[in-house]
Amino acid sequence: MPAPVTRRTDDFLIRRAVAGDRCKLSAMLDGLSELSLYFRFQTAVGHPPRAAVIEPLLSSSGQSWVAERNDHLVAHAMWAWVYGATGTPTAELAAIVADPYQGRGLGTRMLDLAGAHAHAAGARQLLLVVSAANDRTLRLIRRRWPTAPADRDGPLINFTIPTT
């Protein structure tokens, strides 16, 4: 398993999420647009976000990371095991970036980090579940993984990507 990560990139400090990030993560989510929240969680999260939304982000079956800028969280990424999906060890990747920081590559960097750690933990494929209305993320996936199989599940598209 890779060692804990703390790295400075641009103006962001990317590090593993810890239980002490609860309040900062809640504040970050509380400041996001309703559209960003919906695209990430596919449900209402509340203002402030309910504990049932925050806790799994900090203590999943995998690992999670945050990006900080000026002592405020601006992004979160994670991976978690998907059980019973297939016979192949699968990890779901997810990320959310504060609205003013979207489109700068931060989410991509954090997903790359989460994917590498999931692979090191034994995942052989990654699952990304994306709203069919989330054009920005769909374009990102098609650029990064143009041959990734996509399965439509109502308003969601599930992409399965082999780890490398």
C-alpha cells in the first residue's frame, strides 16, 4: 500500500482526509451549488450537510483525500470497494471540487491519486457513476478513457475502467 500522501500542487495541499476534517468538509459542501451537490450525491445533502453524508466521505471502505487552500477544503476525492458487482475486485471513484476551482484539473489529479491507491490495494477495475446530465465529467471520462464501457442506469451512466 502506498505511503500516506501530502503534496503541494499549485496553490493546493492535497492530503489524506482525517476525522478532524469533518467541520471543514461540511463547510465546503455547504458552500457548493445545488447542481454540484446533486451531480456528486444524486440526492439532497441538507444545509448544513447531514452527518450521514459526511461520515462515509471520511471513513469509507477505501481511502479519501482532500485538497486545501488557505486552510479551507476545496476538493474531496475517494475510492471505496464495490461488493458483489463482479468477480473482479472493483473500487468506485468519486470526487467533488468547490465551484470556483472546477475546470483547473484538480479533480482529475485527485481521481488519479485515488485510482492509483485503489489499484495498489488490489482493485483491478474502477467504477465511475456519473449523472447523464453532467456534461463536464462525461467529457473528462471520454478524454481520459475513450474506450471505457458505459452502461446506462436511468439518469446515471456507469463507466468501468481497468486499473493499470
